[in-house]
Amino acid sequence: MGGWNFADIWNRIAEQLPDAPALVQGDRRLTWAEMNARANGVGQYLLDAGAKEQDKIALYLYNCPEYMESTFAAFKAGLVPVNTNYRYLDDELVYLFDNADAFAVIFHGVFADRVAEIRDRAPKVRTWLWVDDGSGECPDWASPYETAAATTTEDVNAPWGRDGDNLLMIYTGGTTGRPKGVMWRQDDLIRATLGGLNPEYLKDPETVGGVDKIVEEINDPGLPGLPACPLMHGTGWFTANIYLTTGGSIVLLEERHLDIGELLDTVQREKVGAITIVGDAFAKPMLKALDTEPDRWDLTSLVMISSSGVMWSQASKDGLLRHHDAMMLIDSYSSSEAIGLGQSVSAAGAAQETAHFNLGAGAVVFDDDGVPVQPGSDDKGRVAVPGYVPIGYYKDPVKSAETFITYEDTRYSMPGDYATSAEDGTITLLGRGSVCINTGGEKVFPEEVEEALKTHESVADAVVVGVPDDKFGEAITAVVEPHEATTDSDALIAHVKEHLAHYKAPKTILEIDTIGRAPNAKVDYKRLRQYALDQMGIEA
């Protein structure tokens, strides 16, 4: 019991800075007092609907104020907010809602038709809250979110209370085929994400005077922070939590697809102090816009751009710093399962090279025998971080044991990224040792795409690999063994999109005479990836 809890901190900030901005999206502006009141209404609605201690609340939403209000509401009521990838199709959504044991789903109106199709397949969901986005009327099987949010109520505190053991759960594709729910104790997540900003969070609340003591030092509103990436991913959600916990505000874009003009316009209009992006998928189009119109935007409010989730190249960092040399560029090497694996900080005249990080505190590179590699050697190993790590994957003890290891009485999170370790304590990231593909921050498990391809009548066998891509980090590429006739690339890509989220569909289809599976049905992914590179004229 005890420990840090987001709701306790945010409640106290709302008392201290009631009129300060908390959530901004276009013309919508909510103060801390307004966000607090609306979260109370939603939290009480969920309790009145029958939610029990640590029931799961799935957030099936684009970026919007309701995302963070719902997160706050769940924290207040001792419930567990759960992200939902809004790109998922029917089967993927049914799996997530069932695996998470979701009690309630809060969804944007644009998803109403899809939800209607799968409701009967998600019997565990007791409550559907509809967020009006102008796409239609609230269906009769759902309740308007706004009615709940507008209900006046006292501060919500369920009979079971709340503490640092309460969870936030984030589903990640990882390398496991099916998404896995990473279970973070709030106390651990707060220490992992905020301990570097305020060392007081590394101590127990009782020893520093509790939440009141730590919040009373927040005398003025913090910087506006803009998560340019989706809140449904850890990079966006976790940094949004940081912006609020430091007394700042969250500025959200209105467009549901990246619009660089809107992003830069919003930075200027709202005097944004920090942006969260996902590597070159965001940085390169930002740089292109700034190079094309160097005098259009005033970026002087920007103190920092942070990135996590995919490679951020030195060239992009150098280019951005040419346009605003007074900011820091922070490239965080983290994942949903492991925060603080490494970091690189770039400033004017000193942009860090691509995939080169300083190890996080206590982080270790373990070889495949579970022994730390010798710094300065050429030995490759998997990076692991100790200390404040998740308690495991929800309902998956086997994968939990593989990822969350113990070495010499210290517990580590080791998601599976390979690296080499230099004598100076820095690491060079090599990528996942598995065949997981990271495309634009989305982790895609090749076997899932392969199975979709193989359901097409023209495909005898298929293997999916990732190839280097300037925009997305890696591009999904399919190597296909056709039946007697050749395949139609456009038809195969469309076929995959009928079964899976569109970002999982291959960008390129390549044919091969035979996949060449071994007698045990395994494939040589390294060989087939090289085949793809050779066919496309790409150097690894």
C-alpha cells in the first residue's frame, strides 16, 4: 500500500492551479478545475455502472481531451485505463477487449459502426461510452460521454481507495504475435518517468511530506507540451502524463493524420514548450517544411523536442537545430516495458549520432547466456534496465518470465533489443533480435501478416521482413512464393488490409521461386531479408 498515485497528484494540482490551462485542442480549452470536475463525473459514472476495484477501462479514441479526462477518471476511481490501437480491425479489437477483461470502452463516434459489429463478440464489456465527434448520433446501446462528464459530483474516491499499487496498462505489439498488456504500477511509472525531473519522486511520499509538499512547489503553470504522436502509444501517453504531473498543459492537434503545417502553427500559436515525436517519421517532414519556408514559423518557445519508439537520425537533428539552436533534442531509448534504457541529448553543434545512446542508470547489456557483456568488446547483447519496471504482462506468466528477469537479486526488464557496449558506457543500438518490424513507431509481428497473405488464393507461401526506410524506419516488405501464376501486388496489399490494420500491410511485394522452409517449417529471415534488399537495390 502507499506510494505515488497520479490521481492524488493531479487532484492537488487542480486545487493549486484551478484556472491554469490543462487541456487544449483547437478552440477547446479546459482549465485544471474543469478537467478535474469532468473526470469526477466520468469516474462516478463508471462506479455507478458497477465497476469494481481495478476493472479495466479501454480507451478507443483518437487524440482528444477525453483521452486524458478518462485516464484521470480511471485513476480517481481506482480503475485501470487501457490503451486501444484505433487502427485495429474487428478481430484485433475483440482480442484486446477480451484479453484485457475490459469492463467499459470509451470510444469516438466514428468507430460506432465497427463497435456495433463486434459488441456481441465482447460480452465482458458492460458499458460503452460514446464520445461525440460530429460523425453521427449516439447509438441506443451506448451512453453519451458528455452526460457523464457534465455530472456534478464530489471528488471521486471509491470504497477501495487508491494507492501506488493501482495500475496503468498499455498494450504493445512487442515480439509476441498478439498484443500483450504491460502492467505498470503507478508508483513505479511515476518514479521511472518523473524521477529524473524531480528526485523527490524517487523517495517514498511519506519521507518528503507527501503530495501536498511536492505540489506546493508548483507555483506557476508548467510548459505546454504537445504530443504530436498518438496518445494510444506509450511515447504519447507517458509524456502526456509527465506534462500534467509537472503542472503543465497538454496541447493536442485536431487533425487525425499528421499535418506538419498544423503542428508548427500550433507550436507558434500556443507557445508550446515541448513536443513529443516518433523519430524521423515526424522529424523529416518537419525539417522539410522548415527548409521550404524558413521564415514562416516562430519556434522560440520550444525548449525541447523528445522522441522515442523509432530511429531519429543525426541528419534530422542537425537540420532542426539549424532552425532553432536554443532547444534540446532528447532521443529516448525506451519501450512500453522498459523506461530509461538509454538516452542521447543533442544541442546546437553537438547532435548525437544515429542509434548511439548513453546507458540509463544501472542498465546492462546481457549476452545470450545471461551474463553482462564486456564494455568495449564487439559482443552483442540485449539491453536491460533495472529498478522501476512493470510487474509483468497481463495474464501471460511465460512471456513475463522471459522479459522480466532477475540477475544477482536485481530485477530487470529486457524487451529484446540488441546492442553493443562501448568502453565509455555508451551503446549502439542494433535492433530487435527477433524478427519484429518497427514501422513508424508501430511494432508489427511478421507472422500475422504472413498468415493474412497466405489466405489469398494466389499465394503458396510468404515471409514478411522489414527493410530500411527513411520515413518510417522500416518498411514492411513481403517475399511471396506464388502458386502457378504470378501474383497481383495491389490485390495482395488490399487483401491484407481487409484482415488487419492498414499499417500492417506490406508496402512492397516481391516474388521468389520458393521460400525454402526447413523441414521443421522454420524460415531463414536473415536470408530472405537480404533477398529483399538485393531485389530493391537497398544496402543494409
